[in-house]
Amino acid sequence: MFAYTTLLFVPGNRPDRFAKATASGADAVILDLEDAVADADKDVARASVCEALGSGLRAIVRTNAVESPAGERDLAALAHLPLAAVMLPKTSGANDVDRARSLLPDVSIIALVESVRGMRAIDAIAGAGVDAIVFGGYDLCAELGARPTPDVLAPWRSRVVFAARSANVAAIDTPFADIGDLAGLAADAGRTVDFGFDAKLAIHPSQIAPIRDAFTPGARDVERARGIVAAATGGGVNTYEGTMIDMPLVIAARRVLARAGASA
């Protein structure tokens, strides 16, 4: 199972924030060399990230696009450093994954799908040996000329989860952009769980707790999941609290228990 539920971005050119991000409670920190860093600061950010990794910081690194000169330099610089994973932005096809793997053969790869090209090739990307697919909802909507509302994002969220499940890899949801709206984040994180994602991106430390809360089943949810699994162990037709138990319900119950870290 994918090891992370909350993944926090921190700009790669702000090494003063690396320790704070690590202490935020996020399951993983993503040192960002792409959107959070201006073109003029790319070289400085790359050097800061490499220095931190070389000093023992365990983190994911989001490089620049594989097809770009900056992305090529990022991958070359990371080739001999310990990484938790590399995140590839604007992944447009399996060839991007193959290129990254040729330079980082032993590193876990997370593919960020955030363009029309990428969405059209998402099944090939998911099947290219990545550990996870990330939904880049805002970039995709910008290209489509759409507003990133829940209704607009819904079919694309489903598409990402479908591709991830088909390839047996993790699905990570797009971040919530308004860092001051924690109630809105909680609602959005709830949708993330409802759609079947395994994790969600965060862009500020204050977002970690609401995301974690959304992914953490309540005591009643755990009790019900245990009851469903127990009822199903007897074989034949069984019910729990008036509901007929079938395999899809059992699978969902086991997923709840896995998220809660609870046994059946």
C-alpha cells in the first residue's frame, strides 16, 4: 500500500522552510523545483535541494518537466542522491517515465498528470511502472478553459482513480488552493476520499490536519467495517445491520480498516 496520505509542497529555493515542512506532520515533503521556483532561481533551488538531500533529508523532489532543459538538469543532479521519490510534472506519456527511469533507475516515480496530452495517455502512464499518479486539476482546467469547481473536477478525478486502480498504483488528488479556507479544504478532502484517492497534496502546513482527518475513519466507521468483515467470514449469504453483505462491501470495509490502521 502507498505509504503517504498527506504530501506537503515546499519551494526548493527556500531551504529555511525545509525543517518546518518536515516537522509539519505531513507523511512526505515534496521539495519543489518547478512551479514554486522562478526561472531565475532554478539553479539556486536545485543546489539547495541537492545539499539538503545529501545531508540526510528524506524527501520527494518535484523536478521540472522531463522534456525541458531544466528538467534534464534536475534529473542529472539527482542521479546519485537518496530520494524518497521523484515527481514528474506535466507527464504527457510513458516516454517521460522511461526517460526519468533511465537516469534514476532505482527511484520511485510519481507521475503528475495535468494536461490534455497527459490525460489522454493516462493509462499508458499508469502502466509504465510508476508508484502513483497525481491529478493536477488546476493546470488541466487552465488548459481546458474551465473553472476548477467540484462539478468540473469530478469526471477527471474519476478518470485518474480508474487509471490508478487499473494499474494497481496509488492515486493522489490535487491540492486545495485557498489556504485560508480550512472548512472548504475539509469538504474538498472529503470528496477526495469519496472518489477513492489514496492521498492528497497540501500547499501549506495548516492543511495537513484537515486532510489527515478526512482520511481517518471515525470509531463508528471502523466498528461497522469490522462487523462487515466478520459477517462475511462465515460464507454464504450474510447480513450486517440489515444490509446484505457482498464482496464489494467487504472490499470497501477492508479499505476503511486499512486507512484506520486497524485489524479486522
